[in-house]
Amino acid sequence: MIFGAIIALVTAMCAAIMTVAGMHYLRVDSGSGESALSNLFSSTEVHNVEFVEIKNVVITLKSNSNNERYLLLGVSLATSDPKKTQSAEDMIPAIRGATVALLSDMDYQVVRNMSVGELRDKLNAAYVEKFASLKIPVPFDDVIISKMVFQ
């Protein structure tokens, strides 16, 4: 019985010591706003992302009616390197051409019913194909649709 009481007392003291030490160690520094564990879970590597904006690509879409149907598209290309940014800017005419070539053959209702993600994937595939045909590496990491207006 005494042995059990000693074990319980030692366990309680260890728990109290560990609680006080943990509170002291994990306390947030009021000056920097960081705790001792902040550096374990934060990235020290800085990632720069630059965007190349391609504004107002107007595409005539096929239509079953007598009315002309248009799509006004704004696309941004995300790059992670200034050299890639410059290369993407230099290739804007090819990117515009690939966009028009892809979408001008499509029916208005088909394009209208696509989600933004589906359209983004189709554009990305068209751009990859265009750059492969030019034997140039793709100068951007992601395609972002920033504007999509149907008429």
C-alpha cells in the first residue's frame, strides 16, 4: 500500500513538473509572437510567384441560332521565376493563338456548360501542346482564368 502511494506521488510530481516546463517552453514570446515550436512548422524558403496577365481574349463560338456568340476571356499565367515570366510575356501571341484555336471550334453551349476547372484544364493542355509543337519548354506553372464573360 505504501509502495502504491509512493508511485502515485512520484507520478503526480512528474506530471506537475512536465506541465510547468511545457508551459514555459511553449509560451509565445510577446516581442516576436513566436513560440519555440514555431520554427519547426514554418517554412524558411520563400517562394515568389509572378503573374503574366493576358487580358480580353475575344473568341467567336459556334452557335445553333442565328445570333453571334462570344466569349471574353481573361487568363493569368503563374510563374515562379523571373526568366519564366519574361518568356511567358514573349509568348503571349502563341498563347492567344492556342486559346482561339481551341475555343473557336467549340459550341457555345458546350463551353457555357463547362466548369472553370474543366476549361482551365483544356486551356492548359492546349498550351502544353502548342509549346511542344514549337519545341519550347512551357514557361509557366499554372493557368488561372481571371475573367469569363459570355454573350
